[in-house]
Amino acid sequence: MAIEHANVLRAAHLARLGVSDAQAERYVDDLSRILEMVDRLSEIDTQGVAPLSHPLDATQPLRADEAIEPDRRDTFQQIAPATADGLYLVPRVVE
């Protein structure tokens, strides 16, 4: 797939990016090289290769799901402008 100058300017316009003509020319070259690399990668035979979610067989250590801060709801609700039944009351925004 060939990237042209007009494609870069169109993408920049859609993304609301200010791109000069000189920058667009550089992006044409960069994007063309990226697409060439993707084309080369798609030529590789991956038959029988299992997909990976991560290249290393590592697991993320998880911390215990426990409350570490005290419950200060009553303190905060005392200084709130309006509360009812433990809830904060706010003005209606959408009619």
C-alpha cells in the first residue's frame, strides 16, 4: 500500500493536527517504511505458532483486596452541601 502526500494531509486534518508540507513529506517516508515492514512480517510463515499474550511467562503479582484507608464518609457528608440517606445530592444536569 503506497502512502501519498495527500493521504498524510487528510489524516492530519481528520486528527485535527497542524502538519506542514515538509512534515507531511517526512511522514510519507516514515509511514511507507512502516507499511513495508508490516508487509515483510505478513510473509513470515506462522503456521503452528501459538499466539502469545506476553513474550515472557510472567505473572503479575496481585496485592490483597483489602481496605487500607478508614471509612470517612460521615465526615465528608457533614461538609457536603446536600445529602440524603448516605448519598450526595447534586443538581440535575440533563432534563
